[in-house]
Amino acid sequence: MTETSTPQADEAQAAPASAGDSTEANELFRESEIAADYVEGLLDILDYDGDIDELVQNGRPMVEVVGGRLGPLVGQRGATLEALQELTRLAIFRETGTPSRLLLDVGGYRANRRKELGAVAKNAAEKVKEYGEPVRLEPMSAFERKCVHDVINALPGVESESEGVEPSRRIVVRPSA
């Protein structure tokens, strides 16, 4: 049920890879393999069907689970997915002894949410530019905030910062200083 992929070619750097780069890529891919095995075990226990892809993208191990009937693994607003990601990171830590930045996606939820958040960020930026007043967005997870910050940072005339305490941490978009 597990499909093994090699690290993505688009991540190759223009300069020749050093032995250190190769070792790091191998370690990241090993983390994705450990995560895939853990997630596959969970799917078996829960009697869910899904195909698992392991990869390294943007210097980060990733596991994607695709298939039908996976909504309960995402949960309301991705809450269950966040919990599964943390459990999977703990499984990696247990095996490697080092913390992981693994990103887990189920049913394309994160990819779809990233697109939605891009639209939210652009809309907030337009309001800030039009009215010159800060815009406070709804509370978001760390993943969601990062998506919004990335979009805002790429736009001229606006900046963003997070405020508050989990689980009510939110982004404020304001005009650039």
C-alpha cells in the first residue's frame, strides 16, 4: 500500500550537491518513510483505505494520504489532521531521537486549504491597501498562519504579524511601515 518516491528533482540546487546535502536529503527521506509506515499502521487499525506517498519537498519530509472516505482523518477545520501529524512526528522522534518537521496531508486537505488561505490573504491585503486600516483575520493553526504570512510577504505595501495565544492566535495584516 505504500508507494515510495525519491526526493523531488525540482529541489536540486544549482550548485553541485555536497556529501552533506545528500546525507541531509537521505535523513529527511528516512523520516518520511518512518512516517509512512506509522500512518499505514494507523490506516490498517482504523480500517481505512488510502495510498501513501513519501517525499521530501522544500527541505521537509512529507507524507500524503490519498483515497476516498478520508474526511474523518482530517476532522473539523483540520483538527484531527493536526493531531495525526503530531503523533506521526512523535513516532519519528521515537525512532530517530531528533525532532521532525514532517508535514502530513490527508485527502489533499492542506493543498486545498493553502489555496483558500491565499485568497483570504489577498483579500485582506486589498482591504488594507484600500482603507489603510489593519485587518485581523480569524484564529488559525500554525500551518494556516504560515500560508497567509507567505502570501502577504510576497505582496508590496502590506505586512503581517501573528498575535494572541493558541488556540486563538491570529494574523493581523497592516500597511507596510
